[in-house]
Amino acid sequence: MKPTLFLAILSLLFVMGVSAQSPQYSIFEALEKRPKPGEGGVIIHQSEGIKRLVGTRIDSDNVDLNNGKTFIKTMGYRIQVYSGNLQRISKEELQNLQSKINELYSDIETYPDYVAPFWRLYVGDYPTFEEAFQMLRELRKTFPQRKNEFYIIECEIRLPLE
């Protein structure tokens, strides 16, 4: 997805969220408010069909519903914190590390993955490399014995819409 299209979608979602939090005005009414003397005004000529669509969610391939929460799927970054290919112990090591991370950072999602013969564990959903790098430094401080195993990957991430 191109960055400008992504920013346009996020801006629209933000405007929809702001208008949903203040139900006394729609975005059209807020823009068309009566100007004070000496100020200009905005007049919007819009069909009622379009006005009804504003603020409603439309199903799409990049929208994910999970446990009653809505996420948008886009490209971003995650941190790979584990990779192992020893069939008997890698899954257990992954689960132990995942539980430690979930205990210390309960607000960060962890994503176990198995693609034969590798078990991998990814952490977080970061829209920018800088955010991922900041968390990478934090994880390296928390798990100094594993710091050389951690690195940032670019992949599809899920960002909450609420």
C-alpha cells in the first residue's frame, strides 16, 4: 500500500473516530458551522447516500476482526526474538520465552510461527522502524543473554482501529 494512500485512510479513520466520539455533530455539520462576522464559511454539496456512508465500516481484505476488536493490516515491522530448528526443544524454548515476554510486556502481542523445520517468535506491531528499534533496545536490556538473536523484520502487521 502506498504511504499516501495509507495516510489518507488513517486520516479518514481518525476523522470518523472523532466524529463518533462527539455525536452531536457529523463531519459535514462541523465543517458547515455558521461563521462568525469576519470569518469565511464552508458549504458542502453532498448526496445523502455519501453522508450516510461516512462513519460506517466497510469490510475489506486489509481489515481483521479478532476477539471483538478491529485491526487494519498494513506493512510494518516486528522483532524476531527466537528462531530454532531442534524439533524436540525449540517449541518448548519458544513457549517459555513467549510467556516471559507476555508477563513483562502484557500490552505487546507475540506471534509464534512454525515453518518446517523452524520455530520463530515475533514481537509487536510497529508502523515505523524507529518504534521497532526502540523496543528492540528494551528487549536487549531485558534479555542480555539473547541480545544477538533479536532483530527487526519487515512484514504485515495489525494496527488497532479503536
